Amino acid sequence: MSQPEALRELLHAVSSGQVSPETAFDKLKNFDYEPVADFAKVDHHRSLRTGFPEVIWGQDKTPEQIAQIIQALRQRNPVVMATRIQPTVYAQLRYRISDLQYYELARICAIVPANLETRYAGTIGILSAGTADLPVAEEAAITAELSGFQVQRLWDVGVAGIHRLLNNRQVIDDADVLIVVAGMEGALPSVVAGLADCPVIAVPTSIGYGASFGGLAPLLTMLNSCAAGVGVVNIDNGFGAAVLAGQILRTCHKLQNHLRREN
């Protein structure tokens, strides 16, 4: 059950007399945010405000801290996700949380319901320039899928062999939003944007030789793209690209609902 649904159900229960005001108060007192020990404050209202629940940044947190935050979040959210989780950290988390799933390439662990379904219309196409970019590309793909979006993947279609991209043109044509992940010189998003009729979100990666400066070179290439309709997120930020793509599709869905009501 999502946060809005839980709040609506609780209010209906109070209205019908099934739940007392005192019980409702106990349930609501930590509804906006909840302290977790002395190191975190879980933001339960984030999905109400933004449409996406809080996601745990796993890097630099201890396994015990991550586990406690997951347990707090899962009380209010059907999907709980933590990013940048290394296999050794997941092994410790799995010992504490038996139903935790792990997406190793994406470095994401998550609580996922058995009946997880696509909730939003539209397709997010995700392209990677090279195999070495896959951890960032998969971070975007898994984030989008766990958030309820349909994803189509196309890997290893960088500009060094442009025919690989052109032979899979249908993926570009079918997408409603595109996420394009590239390291080295970062030229792929510009090429894709010149072929696409939808927004392109460019993700520079830290893959490349020394002069790529840990992703700075592809970042600057993407920011200087001569193709229109390209937005750029930070280096290696597959998660942020997926959320931005999701917000674009959710906004389209909201506009369609407004038009239906007006008609």
C-alpha cells in the first residue's frame, strides 16, 4: 500500500468509527518523518510531496544503519530501495533482512512485493555506450523499474561503432524518454538526441583514460551538446536520471488526467 493510500484508508477508518482519534494520532505522529536511533530521520512524506519515496544512499553508511532505515521505511512503503550497496555489505544486510533482494550490477538492494507491476504509461529507453558503463545504466534501469516504469534496455552502442546504434533505431523510436549513459568522450547523447523526438537525459560516467578526468570530460561534452533537448545529470548518477525520467512521464500522465476531466 502506498503512502497516499494508507493516509486515505486511515482517514476513512476514523470517519467510520473503526479507528479512534487517539489511535489515529499514534499512527500519524511519525507520519511526516520518523527518527531512527540517533543517526537518521526517515522522510515518510516524500512520496506525498514528490511521487517518489525516500531512497537510501548506501555508500558510507554502516550495514546496521542501512538495515534500521530499511525496517523503518518498509512499514509505510511497498518498495524500499538502497543504492551503492557492495556485495559484502549486502551479505550482512541479508543476514538481518531475509527478504531483501540484490541487483548486483546496479549495486541496489530492495524490498520488493511479489506483485510489483508497471504503474505508469510510457517507456523509458536506456542506452549505454559501452559495457563498462553498465553499472550506472543498470542503476537507472532498476530504479525506474522499481518505481513502476516500463524500461527498454540497449547496451554497448557507442559511437565507435555507430552502426550498432543505427541497427537498433527502433528502441529510440519507441521510447517516451531516453537515458543515455556514456563515458570516454561522452558523444553518444548528442547523436541520440539528433535522432529522437523525446527528451534525452545524458549521464556521464567516470569510465575513461586519464584525460577524461574521472568523468569530467564526458560531462562537459554533454553540457556542450549541439543537439537540442538534452538534459545532463551528474557523473555516474544513474539514480537521478531515472527519477528525472519518471517525473517527466508522471507529469505527462497528470496532464492527460487534467484534459480528460476538462473534456
